[in-house]
Amino acid sequence: MADPVEELKHEHVFLGADHERNERKVWLVIALTATMMVAEIVAGSIFGSMALTADGWHMSTHAGAMLIAALAYLYARRQARNPRYTFGTGKLGDLAGFASAIVLALIALLIAWESFVRFANPVAIDFDQAILVAVVGLAVNLLSAWLLREDHHHSHGGGHAHHGSHAHDGGHHHGHHGHHGAHAHEPAAKDHNLRAAYLHVLADALTSVLAIVALILGGAYGWAWLDPAMGVVGGLVIARWSWGLIRVTATVLLDAQADDEELAGKIRRSVETEEDRISDLHVWQVGPGHHAAIVALVTPKPRAPSFYKDKLRGIRDLSHVTVEVTPTGAA
């Protein structure tokens, strides 16, 4: 006879639908960036170009930031079934995204600071050589950004639900935990780890574009001040991107109530009736495209937790559910 406890156990793997695909993308961009970095440093050393050498070391900071994203993907995938992680490793990407956003903010501050220093102490610029470096850097960054873009495709991985329930009739409470699988033909969820890597190469591309504009106009009209001015503009734009990413990832890391009011509304509409009322509802994100919910119900006619759980089965992005049922008037 099968053990009912074993039958009710389920996994807590809440990785994004494109986790491995995005991981491969990031490693590919790291290889591309590292190759370009080494080429620029070597060429700068051979030809005595400080601009080439400086840009090569600058690219190393972005390669390092993207390494954070790549290692987060790797660790999350390998530890996805580790029981030590109560709700799996789905939020590790948000942790990596938060760390990358901090690095991005520091880069923005350094760019702005260096630009202000250049205002106070102008340096001679070799416009032709600097433009060449900026164009090559822009080409590499645009290719990297294309590789890291978030595809708006549909997931075709249908999953199956796992059920588990426990009832304590003496205490008048019923708990039910469920794990829903992915639904077919759904838009891919946002991966904040991939977005962080994307913003790093986009930030580098932005600085390259601003540098090209400043260098062309500076070389043509002698406006040397335009180069540091564009640096300040770039620093402010990058800082704004960084702040947006920090806010989004911090919300996930702190288990804040999900902003998806539609999801909470669907839960209420699916479960509540004139007799069955939700007294407490918590919905939070546990991974890209995965949410957990705790639903506390008060009713004069309590049913088994599985009854209410089945009502929630078709809700997209709801991957783990705990239901507690309290009879009306129970202490």
C-alpha cells in the first residue's frame, strides 16, 4: 500500500521557463565581452593607445557584473531541488539582479564624477582614435544587447499539479499545499537577472553613443566640454535605470504583496461565495512566473482543503497554495 505522505510530497522548483536558455545567453555575452576586452588591452599596449587600454578595462567591469548573473543562474539550477530552500531558488535571480543594480549605480556615479573632474581639468582628446574605440565598443554592445533581449514568446511547457493536504479536525483548521505546473501558451515571465545583464550592456551602449556624438561635434567645432557633459547625461540615465531595477528586485526579495491585483482578484473570485469568505490573503512572487499564496477562509460549512484548492487550479502563475479553513464561530 502506497504511503499517503509520500504521495502528497511535491517539489519546489520555481525557476523561469527559459532559465537554461537565458543562462546560455549570458555566458555567450561574457565570452564576447571578455574577448573584446583582451583584444583592446593587447592592442592598446602594442600601439600605445591609452583610449583602447582604458576602454578594455572598462569592459571588464561589465563582464564582472554579468558574471554575477551567470553564476546566479548556475547555482539556482543546481540547487533547485535542495530541500534547505523552503520555496526553491527561483528568487536567486532577483538577488543577483539587485546586486547588479547596485554595481550599475556605482558605475553611474563614477561616470558622473569623472565627467565633473574633466570639466575642472580638461585633457587633450585624440578625436579620431577615440571615435574608433567608441564605434567598436558600440558594435559589441549592440550585439550583446540583441543576444540578451527578452523574447516575448509563449511557453509550451505544460505541467501537472501536485497535491498535498493535512487536516486537524480537533482544531477546526485544514491546511492544503499545492504546486501548480506551468500552463501552455503563456507569455514568458520577466527575468530580473537577465534584465540586469541587459541593462549593463545597454548602459555601455548608451555611453558609446553619447561619446560618439560628443567626439564628432567636439572634433568638428572644438567643443571639448561636450565630452564630459555627455558623461553627466549618461550617468544620470544609467542611475535612473539602476534605481528602477533596485525597486523591483527589492520588492521581490522582501516578499512584498504582489502588485498583480488581477491575480489576487482571481483568487477571491474563484473561492469566495456568500458563505465562504476570505479572511486573510497573501500573494507573493517565488520565481519568474511563479507566485505563492496563503488563503485563509471562514465559512459556516467547511469543506476539505482540496475542494478550495481545485477552484484555484486554473489560475496562471499561481504555483504554490496553502489553504486554511476555519468554521464560523470557532475559537
